[in-house]
Amino acid sequence: MPIRPLVTRYEDDLALFPTRWNKIALTLAVIALLVTPLVANRYWMDVVNLTAVYVVGAVALVILTGFTGQISLGHAGFLAVGAYSAAVLGNHLGVPFWLVVPVAGLAAAGVGLVAGPFALRLRGLYLAIITIGLVFVVNHVLRSFSGLTGGVQGTSVPMLWWFDQEGAADFLGGYRATTSVGSLTLATDVKIYLLFVLLAVCTVWCGVNIRRSNSGRAMMAVRDHDLAAAVLGVSPAKYKIVAFGISSFFAGVAGAMYAFKAAYITVDPPFNMNMSVEFIAIIVIGGATTVFGAVVGALFFGLVRPLAESLANRVDLLEALTASQQSLLILAILVIGFMLVEPTGLRGLWVKLKRYFSTWPFRY
Amino acid sequence: MTNLVQLLASGLALGTVYALIALGFVVIYRASQVFNFAQGELVMTGAFVMVVLGGFLPWPVAVLGAMLVTGLLAATVERLVLRPLVGRDVVITVILTIFVGLSLRVLVMVIFGPDQRGMPTPWAMDAQVNVGGARIFLSSIVAVAAGAVALGVFYYLIRYSRIGVAMRATSSDQEAALCLGIPVGRIFGYTWFVAGAYAALAGVFLGMFPRTVDTNLGLIALKAFPVVIVGGLDSAGGVVVAGLILGVVEVLTQGYVNPVLGSFGQNFHEVLPYIIMVLFLMVRPYGIAGREEVERV
């Protein structure tokens, strides 16, 4: 049973949204994105903004782990580099936010390109463990240059221009101003939302296009069998490093987004191994090898956490637990259950559902 | 000189703990190709069980009891969570064990609370022995001795006992082992039991005097990863050697190199094992004594 329709022309094969159902889904997604800031309150805007960060980070990781098969637990390190580049550029050089985003990405990509060659001789578990080392080393470096990064105390992240009144970078909340466009008043979280949606859509689009392109197919060849890929003339070394570069670029962007959203960042609570693990969990829940899976996983993950938290606030499962511990426990149980019952992830579930309905009334 | 001897002793004690933890990784990995990221949480659980048992049992019995309880816990985790996933992708088991570890940590926090506790010892908590002018913690000496005994038992178990032979057969070829009537599934359970028991032993010595027992004790396992990698994922002897070396190097760095580096040296010893690991992997990607992977297209 094919999961994509028969095509007879190259234009159809290249189309991003080949079927009518894709177009309908796209329309619905656009409507949902436009309606969200109108109906959501502050808490849910916060959740949605964080989910956008997850989407960008997950697509970044899927390029490395899903396409190229390089398991990385060092993702948090790249996010940390991006976040701190954003902070340093804004605080010390007064760079506007639209320039900060790509530069933070480039900084992280630089680190990724340095780390990439180390990964060439390793695979599987060895790579996973050595990338944990990346998180430790990056965090150590960030902590020790406290003049630039604020060290253990952390640093504020200004978002200059448009978000701020003419570069007045306060300690906190310098950009918490509202903007009026015509008769419409935009609160800060809505402005951040618009920026984040733009970035997330761009990232997803890049991810999908990488997968469809020559380099994406080369990466997948390397993932499936690097020696065989080399025999066929695809250089595994080159594409592993390219994947590291692209992935860490988008991870840096995600880090900058995280920093903008948080407005004040420290090194360890967010950027530790738990964050890397969360991203791995996102792409595995989504169905590890596609951009669609990464996006679905990120949405799932971003929305389950607050739901678990609100459940934890209502129902006191165990007295001794705080709400965040309880939500972590719920999340852990959910992830473990998912792995045991549906190891192909949400995407696998979706494909099964689609097959069921497209072959109905027959059983596939 | 006395300073050096003191540092060497505490380095060896730390190295023994690393070796015990790393041994747990290797035993499980060799049998089932699973890398157990929940090992640190087993260490912590073992320490907490010891705190409880040490309250009413004589010390040696309490240590054995803690090893037994933690080993059974590990075997239960294997049976309930890991067994259904035999033969799955590496990533799946990695994530699964990480989340098992997270849940374990939350559960321990629920049961024991976030307070720090002292590890019960039959000798005075900070008892020291005078060796040629150097004052060495009695705990360090006992840790090294107990570690040596545990490693000896492990060697004997693997080399000569029925279960040990079955474990080695399983790690060399699961299907062949199954054909020869070895209950491979149960062997996985045994390996987890051994790993849990050794983790508990490591936890007992890790929680002694300079440190205390709390829910962050499990983070030590993050520093045992470099040990496993440098030693070689599938070599028990390799990780013991690597554990001792890295433990000593870490403590010596803390004593002599950190002060030299200024602000960069703050906690530099915590990162050093990872740097050693990266450099080592450049030269020998399969560790000191690991098997080199040979691959067919």
C-alpha cells in the first residue's frame, strides 16, 4: 500500500503540497496560526511560543539524527551557544534582534563545524556519549567567561528595535512595550509570537527542502549505510559535517529564540542534558526521520507539559510532589508507554490511520 | 608530598567508585547492547536504601542488603520496560533508560524527601589514618578494599560460574546461546541485577563523609560515561583501569591544575574527563581494550 499518490509528471513529484488534502491541512494550519493570538491568554501564548522554540530545535535535531543518523545528546550545547550569542550581541554591541537571529545561528554552526570532525570516526552510542561532553564543555566555557556572559548569575537578553523603545535595554523587561499598528495594539508576547511563527515556518520549510534535495538524499544514504554510500560516491565525512553545521545553525536559532522568550537566561537550569534528552524524546515521539514527525512531536511535547501541569495542580496524586515534578513524572510515564506501545511514534500512528481510512472497508 | 599521597588516596577511592559504576554499564551492554542511562539513579537508590538499612542492621549485612534490593529493582526494571524492546534501535533504549532514570529520581524524592542525609558507617564519620604523615580517610581505604573484593568476585563469577559462562555466551552470540538452551532473557535480568548491585556498592562509598546522600548523587554517572568510553564499551578490564586512572587524574587536577588556571579553572576538573575522552577517541575510537568493529557491506 503506497502512502503517497501516483505521480505522472515531474512537477507533481516536486510539489510541496501534492494532494488536495495537503492543501486543506495547510489552510487549516494557517487559520489556526492566525486565530491563536486572538483567543489565547498570556499563559497559553507563553506555551505556544515555547512550542515554536521546540519546533525549530526539533527540526534542527531531525536533520542530524533523523536524516544523517548521528545521535546527538549535545543539542543543548548548541542552543546554549545560540542563546548566549544573542545575549552578548544585544548587551555589548547593541545589535538588533533581526540580525541577532542569523548571527546566533552562525555562531552555533561554527561550534558544530568544530565538533563535527570529532564525530567522524564515531557512531551510535559512542557518538551519543561524546556529545554529552560537548554540553559540559560549552557550559564550562560559558560559565568561566563571566565578564561577557554573567557567569553563574546569568544575563539579561535585550531585544533591540521594534521590541524596545529606542535601545533602552533595561535589566529586565526593557522590551515589554506594546506596539500599535493602525488600530491594532500588539502586546509583547504577540509580537514574539509573530516572529517565532515566521522563524518556525522558515525552519520547517528549509528542513523539508533539505530532505527533498540532493544533500538530503545523500544524508539519508549515509544514515542507512555509510560504507555503501561511500562506495556509491557520496562522501560520508562531508555530509556528516554538513549535517552538523546545518543542524547546529538551526539549534543556535532556537537558542536565540529561547533567550528572547525567557528575557533572562542562566547556563545550567535550561541548557543541560535534560534539554538534549527532551529534544531526542520529541523527535522519537514524532517518528524520528521526518520533518513532519519533528513538528508533530514538538507540538505534542509543548502542549502535553502544560496539560500535565494543570492536571497536577487539580489532582494531587502524591502529596510530596511539586507540580513540576509531577508533570515530569507524567511525561516520563507517557514517553515510556509510547515507546513500549507505539515505537514508530506519532507519525507511524498517523500513517496507520491514513491507511485504515484509504483502504476502508477493507482491512490493510 | 603528604598532600600528594592524600590526593592519590582519595583519587583511588573515587576511581574505584567510577570502576564499579562503569562495570555495571559494561555488563549490561555486553549482554544486550543496551546502554543504561539510569545507572546513576541506581547508584542513588542504592545509597538511600543503605541509609535506611544501615539504621537497624549491622553494617556489612546492610551493605549486602542494599546491593540485593537495588539489584532486584534493576532486574524488575529490565523485565518490565526493557525486555519488550529487545532488538530495537539504540536510540529507543537510550531514551527509555533516561526516562526510567527520571521517574526513579522523582520516586526516590517522593519517598525520602529532598533532605541530605549522612551515610551510616561503623567507624567515626571522618576517621583518618596516618600513613607516613599523610592523613587519609578510613572511608577511602575501605572503599578501595571493598572495590577490589567486588572486582575479584566479579572476575570469578564471569570466569568460572555457570551464570558467568552463560553471560559470556550471550554476549558473544545471542542466537547461538539461545539454541544451546541458555535462557537469554533471564540472563539479561541477571546482568541488570549485577549492575544494580554494583551501583548500590558504588553509592554506599560515594555517599561517605565528604559527600552526603541526596537525590543529586546520581549525577556521578554522567562522569562515569567518559570512563566507559575510554575503557571500551565492551571491556570489563578496560573500564576498571580507566576508572582508576580518571579518578586519580580528576582529583590531582582539582588539587594542582585548577588553581593555576584562574577563573577558567573553576570546576575545571569536572570537565576534564570529557576532554580526555574526546582526545582519547581521536586516537582509539574503541577505547583502551574495546573490540574494534569490523563491518561488512
